Amino acid sequence: MDPILERYHDLEKKVVAYMPNLDTQRLFDAFTYADSAHHGQLRKSGEPYIIHPIAVAEIVADLELDIDSVVAALLHDCIEDTASTHEEIAKRFDPTVAELVEGVTKLTKMQFVTKEEEQMENLRKMLMAMSRDIRVILIKVCDRLHNMRTMEYQSPRKQREKSLETMEIYAPIAHRLGMQKVKWELEDLSLRYLDPVGYKEIEEELIARSAAHEEFLAGIQQQIAQRLDQEGIRCTISGRVKHIYSIYRKMFAQNKTLDEIFDLYAFRVIVGDIPECYNVLGCIHDMFKPVLGRFKDYIGTPKPNMYQSLHTTVIGRAGIPFEVQIRTWEMHQIAEYGVAAHWKYKQGMANKKLGTEHEFEWVRKLLEGQQDTDAEEFVSTLKVDLFADEVFVFTPNGDVKSLPQGATPIDFAYNIHSAVGNSMVGARVNGRMVPYDHTLSNGDIVEVLTSKSAKGPSRDWLKLCKSNEARNKIRQWFKKERREENIATGRAAFEAELKHAKMTLASITGEEVLPHILHKLRCGTLDELYAAIGYGGTTASKSVARIRDELQRLGRLQAEKAAAAARTLEESVIMPGSAGAGSAEVHGPVKPRHSDSGIVVEGLGNCLVKFAKCCTPVPGDPVIGFITRGYGVSVHRADCPNAAPDRRKPEEADRWIKVSWVESKLPNYRTSLEVSAKDRDDLTLDVAMALSTAKVKVSALSARSMPDGHAAINIVVEVKDKAELEGVIHRLNNIQGVYLVARAAGK
Ligand code: MN
């Protein structure tokens, strides 16, 4: 049989072994399609090219991935190296397969020249981000594994480059995805080309001692097997010498020779369930002396890449230490194949959407916030997720920049430096001129064209950029460079917006509202506001909306005060005899008299004013105001005992304010008088007559006779001002028997 066809049949057997119900026609179609597409192409080894895709498909099948992945692996170099296209593959096979092939092709095109460590991190992220479907990265890792296996045919330069890339990019990714077996192989193959001498040294020593190693491994294995058999535990035990790169790393890191390396050997005991794992651990610790501090329970606390096992290091025969890993079969699958193993388990769920971003939420979660602190175990600390929010692009020098998803050349330019952004006159992506609003994709090479005569950023850029960094830097520029212009453009925008909102500038610049508005907008002056609008620190529409809110709030406040005052008035009906008995503070006895009160309150402009019930001031009286809690300003006579400085509470000192009379707008002010007299017949009648003659309106009048022959008459009158009141007092004083007429105050 044709050796190539034979090779294909091996693949098919491997696939059918884990997918017994598979219709192999599709697989065969993929093979014949790839075979004819690559027809005539040879690998560096001299083999027909098709051997490579078949081999990659075999590795994919070793991972037991789904049929789409195997088909895509067979086709993975078609778009890159042959005349076939995405459309053709989509039509001939299916769109999913075409997407996978396209994804692998994209990764293949990436060139990873040696970078700083921080850049490597971004590169790994970019690779992950580009593989929206996790199967893309799995196939790509398999592709890389086969290329590394056949690296001997490449030029030394290419060997070095690819090995470095494998060590720095693909092995860590394999580790992140939990594929230990693949990771080890990638590491060992890379080391072979990166430090051939070091690799060889270890390899040769291991070979030279292989007989001794085999003997040691077999002896320990047998010992463990016997013991577990006695305990009635069914298990599978294997022993191995650790992989070369892991030994190499330890020798290097600890500057030791091979002889001095701690735990060169590792045993693995695989059992049926978790309780058995702990039973085995007990037996091992009983048989051999455990090394302190080397026991790790990754069953109780799995590693972030899903790895689970019990690890312990014990001292064996002749004082040789070795590691034992104890796990169940399921844990073993995951340890060897990682994400790929999960993939296999999920297949049973027959979900068509398998492999889409949504399905791989768990991978994202798994990879997010991953932090390995176990320096003994791991190459380096990496943090990888699927980075849906980030896009990774290159500078022309090959540096990687991470930008928010949807970023434009503007973001890129400002990410490099604000000076680059400010002098940008154009941008090229992958060698082609693009508009400023061009959305960057993973792997793009972006070049910013700058000019010394550039006019600086345009305001439109604020809308085009996606990163806060770019936005802030653009605003900064406008803020600094163009204050006058900012004020002018800001003012124009603001006034247009005001007009649109049917408001006038005059309505907000009144001295009663402007301070509130500026405070609300956090600006010192209107110019500051205009400037902020001008450079984009805020927008005209936002500002006007805030102003409108503030005006509404002030309006509501006024309305509430008026309503409260009206309530107060209703509640306080002055009864005869009660005049002067009120508290000094809140009980306003008179009409609500906001702006028309005839009182000006210093520093407060137009506010709610009431006249204190205790002293009922009238125009002309020296007065003082008290700011009440919630009911405006209460106005007292300056000589009211309740307003006397020694009666003011210290904590309310600030509440006492200057008030003064202005031209009265009210016809009358209500006030109370107390008349003391010697009691006699008709006294009250005479008082009433006097008031009537004085033509004042009497609101209330009550008289009481005292046991000692005196009388007290309380009167509430309405007067225009102090002069009129004094006229009334004068008349009352002339009544026979009256010896005192006093303004009510205090109490
Ligand atoms: Mn390939």
C-alpha cells in the first residue's frame, strides 16, 4: 500500500478508537483534499508535505479532540501554503472547520522575535486572544509539537528561533492549558537546540546510568505494588526519570550537578477514587521516610490549571529521594491533557456550540486571576485569560502594545507618547494608510505618521479613541494649548445648548442662582466652565442638564418653604390673651411675607421671613434675624429678651444675622401690646374707644382683672409702622388709670 495512505489509515484508526460511531468519509475527504492541495510540496526532510498535517492530526487525535479539530488539523496549512481559500474550505467542509483553519493560519503568520519578558507575557495573551475558539490554540500547539519533533532538518538559525519561541510562548501556553505531557516534550525539544551541550550532558548521563535508574525504578515500583496489593488497593504504578528540561532547570537554578539533584525520580500511582488516594499516601509514608515540607495536597486545593494529585517526596533505598504522585484516572487525564481532556468530557454533551467563547467561559475563569506561587514546580508566573477586552498590536519595531478592544490608531499613538499623538498626521496599519477611526485587530502592525507642523489633535478624536489614556492626553492638550479658543468654542456650544433647552443666559446668571450653579458644576467662574467644555473636560449638554436640575432643585426648595410657611400660618391662630406667649423661635404669628415682608436679610437675598410672635416687630423697630431650622428667618425686635445676647445659645451664634427694614410693601404689621391699669368700670370700653379713634384695626383684645385691684389688657393691633404704633400707645397712655403700655416681648 502507498505509505502515505497507510499513514492516513493509522490516523483513522486512532480517531475511530475514541469515536466508534464516526462516519470516516469526512476525514478521508479532508485527507484527499489536503493531499492534492499540497501535491508536489516537500518538507525539509524530503518527505511529501502531507506527512506533516497527518502527523499533526495524529497528535490532535492523541488528545482525543472532536472530529472538526482533526479535520482542521489535516487542512491547517492549506490556506497558508496552497491555493485553497477560507471560502472553499467552508463550502467543501463546513464553516467551523474553515474558522479553525483560518485561526491556525493567523497564528502561523505571527513572527515572534525575541522580546523582553514583559513583552512575552503580552504575546502569550495575544495568541490566546486571537484564538477565539480554544481549539485553534490546541491545534496550533500540536502543529508546533510536530515541527519541533522534526526540527533537525531546519537551519541552525531557524532551530534556535523556533526553539526560543516554543520555550517562551508555546510551552507556557501548554502549561496554562494543563497539558503537562505536551509541555514537557516542547521544553525538552527546545532545550535540545537552545543549549545542545547542556542537553547532551544530561541526556548522556541519564543514558549512562539508565541501567541503574531502571533498577532503582523497578525496585521501588515493585515494593509499592506489593504493599498496595496487601492492602487490597487496585492501582497502576509507573516510574520515570524526570524530564530533561526539569532536571536542567534545577541544575541551573541551584547550581548543582546531576548527582546533587533532589528527586530525579518520579512515581505515579493511579487509583480508582479519592479515598484510595489518601490510603496510598498513608502506605507510602509508612514504607518510606517522608521529606518534611514536601507533601502537597492538590486534591483538596487543585492548581489553577485544574491539576489535581497528592505529591510527596520520600527517601528510598540508600538514601535516594523520589517523588510520588497519587491521583485518580480522571485526574490523570486532566494532568496529561488539561483543557483538551475537559474538551473530551464535554463532547458527550453533544453541544453544537462547543468551543465558542460562551462555552469556554470556564476556561476564561480558570485562567483569570491565575497565580502560581509554587516556584519549585513552575517555570514562571503567568497570567493568561482569553482577553476579550484587549487587543494586542505591534509597533514597527515589533514591540507589543495592549489596547482596549475597539482601539483606533489614535489610542495607539497616545499609548506610545502624548507627543506622538499630538503630532500625528496619519497612520498605517500593516503597511496601508487607514482613517483615524480604523479599528485595530490583534497582530496588526501599526505605524504612526507624525509631522512637526501638525496642528495637534482634533476634538473629534475624543469620540474616536477608546482608551482613557488617549482621551486624557487629548484633553490635556486642549486644556493647555488653547484656553482662549476653548472659552470661545465652549461658550458658543454652551449658549447653543441653552437655547436648545429654551433657557436664557440671564436666567442663570442672576446673583441668587449663579453661585449655586457654579458650585454644582464645580467651576469657579463661567469662563472656567466654557474652557472645560472647550477642551472636552465636560460637554455643553451635560452642563445644561445639570443647570436645569439645579434650577429645579432651587425652585422646589422655594416652594417647600412657602408651603411650610403657609402651614405655619394656618396653625397659629392668635387667641386673645395668648399674644406674646409664643416661643421666640418658630411660631410666626403673621402672614407669610417672603419677599414682601419689608425685611432685607443680609447676605441671603430673597428668603422666607417671619416675625417673631414674642415681640411682633413693626417697621421702624430695630430688628435682628434668627435663621430657624427649615422655616426661614425669624425676625425679632433688637430689644426682645429672646434675642438678648446673653440668652443666645453659643452653638447658634452663627444663626443670628443682621436684618433691616426696607420700604414696606405690606399694608399692616400685626403686633401685641400689654396695657396695665388700675381696674375700674368701663376701662375696657375706654381702651376700645381709644383704639377706634386711632383708626387701627384690632385683631384681638382681652382683659383680665387681677386680685390686687389691677387689670391687664392684651391687645393685638395691625399697624403700618412704628410711628403709627407710637400714636396708639400715646392714646392708650392718656386713658385714666392706665399706668403702663408695653410692647409684648420675651416669655
Ligand atoms: Mn503546520
